[in-house]
Amino acid sequence: MKEYDDKITEVLSVHYEDVLKQIGEDPSREGLLKTPERVAKAMQFLTKGYDEDPDGIVQQAIFHEEYSEMVIVKDIELYSMCEHHMLPFFGKAHVAYIPDGKIVGLSKIPRVVDAYARRLQVQERLTIEVRDCIERTLNPKGVAVVIEASHMCMQMRGVQKQNSVTTSSAFTGLFMTNDSTRKEFINLVQAKLH
């Protein structure tokens, strides 16, 4: 499979060349000659999540196991683009679940985060989409997702608050109903165990 679609690259390149003209740049100057094509390819990479099936990612690696304690994959790097300004936001996701007879290959959880993050997003929806995917595919006793991210739309423009970080969370099952389970998750996410 090709990394970039030539037809999409061609169409987007024409539009990005026009954008350069509209902001007062000269797309024929040396430094910008290939910029429309590079941006067209970058956009295809940054939005490749539309072509991925997060549920299918998890379903590739489900194993029957009687393990019933919390499983956490934390500090998952994520990069996304805000759908309001098409500027990046980036940070870390922390995902936990309590198995109920099924576990998933650990590499699949970061892949699910990427599949949803590589779309135009808002952080709140991204948090819920990751939670719901794990809930749907594994049917665990509970799922917890916390995302911490810095948003360029807040730091580079708008309120211009360079040190702001946004935290969002979404819980199901035991993480919603059992305070000690939720506290254990938060403590483990905050702990520096490695």
C-alpha cells in the first residue's frame, strides 16, 4: 500500500499553493517550491486515522485470560489536530481497564489512541472514543482514560497561554462506581515507577 494517495496529494497541493498566495507569499520562491506537496502529504499522514478501524485493531489481539486486576498503559504519546483551528495538540494518554475474562495485546492500546488522534479532533471526544472502543471490544469490568494535552490554538493564538495543559477523563464500570479503584488508577498514573 502506498503511503500517500497521488490524486489527493495533487488536489491538496493546488489548494495549499492558493493558500500561500492568499497570505501574501510567493509559492514560486525557492523555499516554497515543494511546500504545497509537502503539506498535502503531511495532512494525509496527520489524518490517517480516518482509514483505520480502532475496534479491528483491538480484535486482532484479544486473548482469554482470567486475570482480573487493573491493566494500565500510561504515558502514551499522542499528536492530534484541533478541528476548530486545524492546529496541533499533543500530550499523553493513560488508559486502564479491568479484564473480565479477556485481555488485549498491550501494543493495541496505543494504536487505538493513534487511530482516533490522527483525525480532526477535540480532546474531550478523543477521550470518550478511546474509552468506548476498549469498552465495546473487551467488555471489561471498567475502563479509565485520562488525557493531558497542550493545545497550540491556546498557546500560539487566542489567549496565548503557553504553559496551559488540558486534562480530560472518561470512566466506565468499576472506575465510576468504586472510589478506591479510581484512586488506585490516579495514583498509578501519577507514580514514577520506571
